[in-house]
Amino acid sequence: MVNLTLGLVIALAAGLMFGAGTILQKKGASALPPIETRTARQNIRDFVSNRTWLLGIILTTAQWYVSLLAMPLLPLSLFSSLMGVNLVILVVFSRFYLKEPVGRSELCGIAAVIAGAAVLGFRAHRLEVKIPLVEMTAFFSRPRALAYTLFLLSGVITAIAYGRARRRARGDVAFGLASGFLLALGQIYSKAFMSGFTGPGPAAAVRTASWWIFLLLLAIGNLGNMVTIQFGFQKGKAVIAASLAQVVGAAGGILGGVIILGEWGGLGVAALGLKIAAVAAVLAGVVVLSRSSERLIGPARS
């Protein structure tokens, strides 16, 4: 129970950093000259010299590293659902810092995410979450883990191929899906990678091939997500690309915890139905809040 509480506190701190950093980037960028009217060198100088924007980008970058600390302490299915909590914090920050109005849809989205995450977290303390690298390697060597990894990678390749074939038509959907698959891949293998810091620790992990494979797939997922979402922004509606990426990423991470790590094993029919309903609530809330966050931080310029 102590580990779960500590993990939730760390994840909440990461969410606060994400919300504050995003809002500061928004405020700093809004005070700068339009990007399209400046040269690349001028834009770099403008942004780097803006202390508000610089603090924002530092916070949002550091947020990822802080969230990694929560990985060994939380079930993957719960950690992935907390993506929605980041959006809740963003909306709350925007309300009190930017004085943006919060409508009924946003309130419903917040309620859905919080309720769903609470149900997913119920009895999560009974799960073994601090899994040593040897056991984690065994989990990820099973056929179902390999099949699920191939499913995510195939989803990325198929979505990108579809987006390129269609050129600009529905590029937001194609690259939003690809970004979501990569986001899920990054979460799953971040969980696997962080197992190297339990048990014997990183000194032993660096001598283990599986740990380096986890690191490679972690990097492919997280860096690939950042790149592909930009294509989605450029080739269609940013709100569609962002919403799809968040929903697919959250759903993919939750399913990864269930399929690979067996986090819902042994649940009765009623408990399983409640978990599925909680996932649906979180994803519905993420859709609503993703659309709201697009309004708050503004669409990406083409």
C-alpha cells in the first residue's frame, strides 16, 4: 500500500509539472512574434530568451523523468490511465492561471477520468509491481508479449503507410493512430526498463541484453510518438491527432498491463466488468479533455 501511495504521489507531481509547463509554454509563446515572420535563428533566439517559455519546456521535459520514478511503484494499467489525470491538471491550471472558462463538457471529462482511475486503482496495492529484471524478462519473452509488441509496431507501420498513401487526406487520423501506438509502446517498455532498477540494480542490468532491448523499444516508442504527432498536426486537425494519440496510447498501455503482466488475472466477472467500464470512462474523459486542451494550448501551425 505504501508503494502504491508513493507512486500516485510521484505521478501526481509529474502531472503538476506537465500542466504548469504546458501553460507556461503557452503564455511564453503567445508573447513572441509570429513564428512564420521570423527566421529559424531568430525563432530559436526568441524562444530561448523567453524565460517563461524556457521554464515551461524544462518542466515538461523533467516531467517525463519524474513519471519514470512512478513506473516501478504502480501497475501499468493504472499508470496508463493516469495520462487522463495530466489533462485534468492542465484544464485546472488553465482555469486558475490563464482564466480560461471550464464548461460542462470539461467537468464531465474530469469526473469520468477521476472516477475511472479510482476504480482502476482499487485493490491495485495487491498486485506485485516492483518486478525484478529477471522476472520482467520472463514476462516479455512469452508469446503473448511478443505478439502484442508486434501488434503495436504493425499498427504504427500500417497507420504511417496509410497516411503517406493518402497524402494529406486524413493524415490527422493516420498519424494520430501511429503516435498512439508508439505512445503505448513507450509506456510498456518504460515499465520493463525500470525493472532494471529493482533487485540487483542497474550495475547488473547493464550486463543484461534484455535491458538494452527494453531501452531501445522505450526510445522508439517515446521519440517516435513525439515525431509522428507533429506530422498529424501538420496534415490535418490537431485536435483529432492529439485525441487519437491520447486514447490509443492510454488504451494500449492498459491492455499491455493486462495482456503482458496479467494485472487483471483472477478477477471475477463483476470485477472484470467494472474494470472495463472504468477504462471506458477514462478514455471518454481523455477524448473530451484532449479537445479542451487543444483549445487551451492552440493548434500547431502548419
